[in-house]
Amino acid sequence: MVEKIPLRKTIARLDFPAIIAFGNPLLDILVIVKNDDLFKKYNLKIDGETELCEEKMQELIADLPPELI
């Protein structure tokens, strides 16, 4: 089960600045990851762009390494 945390609260918990952009494409969170596990799990491309439904976005946020949240 994925804990539903509003994006605003998730970003507020970050220890470093987050980049948020509005427009097309929309960038919700910028994180630096050490491997490509999340890319593979969510079928994301490096330097790509995609729009995820809220459910998948919440799952991805929940999968972020604890030190990033």
C-alpha cells in the first residue's frame, strides 16, 4: 500500500532545494539517484519526459530513497 502524501509536503521534507516548473513538460521533483532501479521499475528514460497518473506518482515518491525524502 502506498501512503498518500501531498506533493507539497513531500517537497517540504527535502533537505536540499527542489526545482519545480510549470508548463509543458511539468517537472514535479528533481532528485539525484545513484542507480537506475527507479527508471527500470517505472519504465522511465534518462533525460526523458513522461506524465504519470497520481497513483503512479505517489508510488514513485514512496520508492525514493529515505535520505531524499
